[in-house]
Amino acid sequence: MLISRSVCCLVLLATCSPLLAVETPLIWKFQVGDEHHYRMTQNMDMEMSFGATDRKIETGMQQVLDMTWKIEQVDDQGQAAVTQSVDRVQMDMQAPGQQEMHYDTDSDDAPAGFAAMLVPLYKAMTAEPFGMTMSSRGEIKDLKMSEALIKSMKAVPGAAMLGEMFSDEGFKNMMQQSSLILPKPEDLEPGYEWTTNTEMKNPQFGVLKIEATYRYLGPREVEGKPFEVFSIAMNMDFGEAPGGMQMEITGQESHGEILFSREDGRLESSKMQQHTEMSISAASQEMTQTIDQTVILEHVEKQPAEQE
């Protein structure tokens, strides 16, 4: 009788106790018809120095993108067909010798200067969504941009220097870097670390290699809500450049943090800060370049009416 009572108690504890209940799996959750709104804010300060002279060029830029992810279909493996639309773009730029530039796709004001040259690109970005497939671990597959968007991207001044960025594969790589591929369940322990590697070919600069290192830090409560926390650091390197150009990253530092909601099955926010120092040699001219960049991606309940 004592043994049977003990067995019954264990069964009751296993089925009723919240401490022993099966934990919600850490996956991306998709439901047909769901819409998720994100705001991406990118701040960049760039300084370029020329040889042994005192000449310097300093440029500052802020870009804000309001985006919507809509779940169109979900298969029996948990993979989702997702359309992403860019609903609004805001851009501010400060460059030497030019007045401060501002452009907002929601504004009827005509932009001037360099901002005017970007209008076709921003209009194409907001004209129609692009589609992709996303697994329950967050892997992005089958991303397809419209021909109009690709054409507009390639028409932007200096687009040739960005190479594969203006292609389905290049855009997919950028999207994946701003997202998160979750670890497999058997690897999900605080301290688990993994890396991803991507390469982007460029006709002028050769191959840009990007290694991202992720680390699972465990659960944390933020503003009263539970999240799974990941850190991220990125390391970049250039391959051999064509045409005798030499590019070398002489110093770099980056760190970031990602919050993922286990309950909602989605990315809550990510913040990445990156400092890069480069040496460039081309046509007997020596240049050094320093770039400080912060990229923040935040889930928002609805699209903000205006930039904060």
C-alpha cells in the first residue's frame, strides 16, 4: 500500500506540478494570418582620412525602416511562407559641404541632393513585398525579390561597389543576419556557442567574409517579461581584391544582444554595435576609414505614426 501511494504521488506530481511540466519548446511559431511589425534603426558615422594629409571626410547617416511580416501559409513541418513589406523608410544624412538631407516615403516633400537619387530605390522597396520561406528554427529559404526592386537597387549611385548585395542571395544573407537561427533542442544550454559564415562577392573589393558568433546566455526577465537571451559578435575579413586594390581591416570590435520570446515564438529585439577600422590602397592613394554603426531591430505592436 505504501509503494502504491508513492507511485500515485509521483504520477500526480509529474502531471500536475508546474515545476515538472513540459517546457514550451524554443521555436519560431507561425499562424496563418498573423502579422508582426518591426522597426529597424541604423545609425552610422564614417570618417575617411587621405594619406599623410590632414584632409578628412566625416559622414553621418540614420535610416529607419518600418516593416511588416505576414504569415501566408504554414506546412506540417512548421515552415512558413512569409511576405515582408517595407511600409516606410526615413533617411537622414549629414555630409561635408552639403546641407543636411532628409527623406521620408510618407512625405509629399520632394527630396534634394543625394536623397533625390535614392528615391527610386526607396519607392521600389515600399512598392511591393517580397516572399520567403522560414523554418521553425528561423532558417530563411527561397527568398525572392521582384525584378523592379532589383533593377532599382542596381540603379542607385555606387551600387556596383556593393556587388552581390543586390541579388536574391545577397539580400537573403542580410535578412538572415538580422534574424536568428535557434539552436537545436539538445544544444540549448547556457554557454552553448555556434558560428555562421557568409561570403559576399564584390567586383571592386573582392570577397567579404563575415563570421557571426552566437552564444546562448539563458533566460532573463526584461520589464516583467521572460525572454531567452543570446549574444552576438561579428568578424569581417576581405579576400584578395581585383585590380591591384588592397583592403585590410586593421581593427574591429562588435557586440550585440538578442531577445527571443519563447512564449510568443518570435524575435523581440536585437541590438548590434560595430566598430571597424580599414586601410585602403588604390591607384597610389592611401586611405584609412573608420565606421561606427549601431543597428537596432524591435518588435512593435503597430507601426509608429512618426519617427520618435
